[in-house]
Amino acid sequence: MDYQRILEDIYHEILPFAKEGIQADYIPALAKVNPDQFGMCLQTVSGAVYTCRQADTRFSIQSISKVFSLAMCLSIRGEELWKRVGKEPSGTAFNSLVQLEFEKGIPRNPFINAGAMVLTDILLSELEHPEEQFIAFVRALCGNDEVDYNMEVAASEREKGYLNAAIANLLKYHGTIENDIEHVLNFYFMTCSVEMSCRELAQAFIAFTNHSPFDYCGFRLSSSRIKRLNAVMQTCGFYDEAGEFTYLVGLPGKSGVGGGIVAIYPQRYSVAVWSPRLNIKGNSVMGMKALELLTTRTQESIF
Ligand code: DON
């Protein structure tokens, strides 16, 4: 398959959508990003790498970080994890409070903000140096020690984090989180602030693509657990647009409000795409289009 040619063709085909959508503007650090950027990187399990445009520009991975937190928590807690957080699609926005109140403080899945805070809480309880160990794990997955938190993004998330603070309070009220609300929020915002490029994300997600047993920094996952992690991405990776992404793209994946999306074609390739302009559900407009065209062109999807 001539992936290089396909990526270039896709880029030209989606150019008419280049001005559609608006970038995340809930914090100044994201509002000031140039919205007219696009990058894409596809890496096969055999190590071939294909890039297009700004594949090496780092951006805020935001909710894509929730996949890394889930991998660590599944490694630590195994199936017990699912007593604290569900694995059903939410059908609601990633920061919705309504469902959490209705369901007595048990988040629907680990990829909505409430669910990711439960993961954060588990990491705080279980790890000796959570911030260091989290970033070390991400660096090991992508093979680059320069990947880091962006402290400016984390600080402005904290400053403007009224809704996330409400979620954390509701979780604490229901006894779903053990640690102090402030600690949980601070660490949650740190994980969201990590910056990576499409090339680094595609490399990091190869570990979830090739289904061979996984051991990074002592966090181990069997191939069966990796399969299940992919299942959660498929059903819950795009919040109230999970059905649409499955329908249009047909791959498990995860998005973030920084405009990044990572998707996996199990046992074949991982692909990361980034463009800051978002649709009303918070997913990258050009990213969704690019991945839709990728699986249409290649006729490679899990369905
Ligand atoms: O907590 C938040 O709301 C943001 N830091 C992350 C949200 C996000 O990326 C949701 N994804 N699409």
C-alpha cells in the first residue's frame, strides 16, 4: 500500500475544510495556537513511518493522555478497575455533570473527564512519584525523553477549571476518589498538558497496535488486555461522537481538544493526525475527515 501517496492525496482533498471549526479557546494557552496547521503520521507495526505536513510539531495532547492513564491503571488494578469506573459509551459531552449525578458518582467510562479523574486518583494512590512515573511511561512508549508537560497549559487549566472542579467534588462526595480534590485535579491537568507530535503519538500507540505483551517502565499488559483497551477506545474514545467516528472511520481511537486524534488498525498500523479547528463535539474537523478518507481509500478498517 502506498501510504505516502495516500496521505498526500488526503491532505489535498481535505483542504476545502481548512477553515471549518474553531480551536479550543477555554484557556489562553490553547486559544493562542495557530489554528491553520495540519500534521499526520502513520506508522506500521513493522516500523515504516509515513508523514505529511507538520507531523513533527508538538501540540497539547489533552484527552489523548487518558489512554496512557488507562493503560497504567489496567496494569496496576486489572479487572478490579471496572468497579470504580464503567466501560459504556456516555453519549454525553466529555465534561458533563448531569450523568455523573444521576449515576451516583460512578463515571460511565475512563475517557470522560470524570472517569479520567478516577484513573488519576488511582495513580496518586498507587505510585510513589506519580508525575515522574507518568511522563516516564509516555516517554518510553514514544521513545523520546524530551516529551514533557506544559506547565503553562496545566496552570491555566487549573485557573479556569471550574467545571472540572465540580466534577471532582461530585466524585469525592460519592466516595469514588480517595485523594484530596486539589491533588487529583492538579495531576489530571498535568496529564492533559503533555505535548507530543503526530510522529511521537503514532510511535507511542504502536504498543497498543501490535498486540504483543507490553512492558514499559514496569507497567505490563497482556495481549488480551490490550485488545480490551482498544475496545474501550472504539466505544468511548470520542464522547458523544463515538458512533459517528465508528461509522465514518471504523477504527478504535482517541481525540483531544488540542485537535489531535490517534487511531489504530489492530496489528497493522497506528495513525495520528492533528489540526486545531474543532467541530461542536470537540473533535478535529480535518482530523476526522483525514481518517475517514484514509480508511475509505485503503479499504482498511475493522469492519
Ligand atoms: O479537562 C478538560 O476538559 C481538558 N483538559 C481536556 C478535554 C479534552 O481533551 C476532551 N477531548 N476531546
